[in-house]
Amino acid sequence: MAQRPIWRGHLRLALVSCPVALYSAHHERENLHFHFINPETGHRVRMVTLDAENERPVQRRDLVRGYEFKKDHYLILTDEDFESVRVESSTTLVIQKFVPTDAIDPVYFESSYYVAPDGDSGQDVYVVLRDAIAKTRRMALSRIVIARRERAVCILPMGKGLVAHTLHEPKDLHDPADLWADVPAAKPDPDMVGLATQLIDRQTGTYDQSDAEDRYEARLRELIAAKLKGEGLSPEPEPEADRSNVIDLMAALKQSLADKSGAGRGKSAPSPAHPKGRASPKAKAAHAPAPPPAAKRAAGSAAKRRAR
């Protein structure tokens, strides 16, 4: 079944425009879904919408929207009311300006949408805008109304097309000032920064889609499969966290570089074990190799079950 657009309109830069449609970039079809179950009967629990006063069930399709202007008093708004306040961004993505691609911190990015040509007309304008934005290494800023709310968006090239990211307003985010208040203001030792930079260079590689794998969900799927077979799944041991911070940072950095001296840049070969007495438990935990992929863990768990 073809994906349905969530918005249709025009993308416009000055006097140039082309018809486009927005499609959600995310989906949840692969996610695990759970239901609330009554443990006494094993039956699924049904959520019922009730009138707050008479507690009678009501159908969601029959509900209307109301604004509470004072306690328990509501102003009812109709579809015609919402239609009467439409703004230009309801139907047109007007590019207001361009900014460098690193001008917006990723913490402000919210949802992503693919921007695709809507029909055959205007595709020449679409590809010109895509290539021009890519060549200048900038992103376009615009506004769009989605679900009766105007959102600021930035538009970037991606592959053969464009992608729009809705942006949080500053007031949507918590102020981190208090969280970072105790971070030392003094500059760290340049030699230690240099060693840490070398360590970063040694571990630099290319991004792979498996880097974003949800390992918790993978383990949860293993557990579900095992329980359906009447088996269990042993929890993976976790290293004890050492929050004392009693560690010789310079020695730990040097040891980390020494441990990775045989590995090439960008490769993720596991580090050899630390010799006894060379680093604290925290350092060992920090430098331990990443856990194996979920597929390998699943195979290992299956092998253990067969052995039993």
C-alpha cells in the first residue's frame, strides 16, 4: 500500500515554485507492541472514553474540540473556526532564508519528513533547488502548518530528494544551565586533550546503520521467542559502575592508545585486556570492547540452550 502524504502544497523560493508532498520519514511497524491484560482473567483491557460528569461512554468520532477559558467552562471550536485562521504556510512552504548546515544544534530537531514532487509538473524546479542547496552546503528555513500548528522547518538535500525537519522552539527545551553549572570553567591539560584526540582519531570510522540498532529490543525479542518455547533467557552481566572518579586520567589515556596501537584507524577491533593493576575498574569498563551484535548474541543463546 502506497504511503499517503500528510501535507500537500508548494515549495517556493522567490518567484519559483513546484508542487510537493510531505511524507513521514518514520514508522513504527517494526516496533514491539504490548497490550494491558487483566492478570486474573488473561483478557485484554479495553480503554473506554467516558463523559467526565455522567460517566456515560462516548464515541471519539463524535467529539469536538473545546478551549477551557475558565475552570470547567469551555469554548467550542468547529472545523470552520480552524479553517478561518489559515495562514500562508498552510498550503505553501515559502523558503525564507538559508543558513549554514551547522547553524542549528541537533537538539532542536524534532520530526523528519520526506519532501517529494507531487506529480510530474515542477520536477525540473525541484531538482534545481535540491542541487543548489547541496552545492552551497546550506539549509533552507521555512514554516508549515501540521495538525493545526505552525512549525518552523529546515530543508536539506538527502539522496535524490529533500527532507524537512521540524524544529523545537527554544521554549520547548529545558534550560541546561543548572545541569552544567558545576562543570569546571578552566581549560583542561593540553597534553591530555592531545592524547584524547589521538584516541578519537584511532576510533574514527564510517557510520553504519547497525550503529543505531536497538539492542534492548533485540534482547526483548529473544526473550519473547524463548518464553514462547517454554524457555528462559539469562540476563547479561553488567560491569559495576565506579563513580568515585579515582583514576589517573593521563595514565588511562596512554594505556588506551597503547591498547589500540595494533588497530588501524577507523577499525573497531576489540581492545586487548588490561594488565592487572594498570587501571581502575572504571577505566576497564570505559575501555571494554562493545558488546557483540544482537544476531551473534541470539546464536550464542541458542547454542547454550541446545547444550542444555
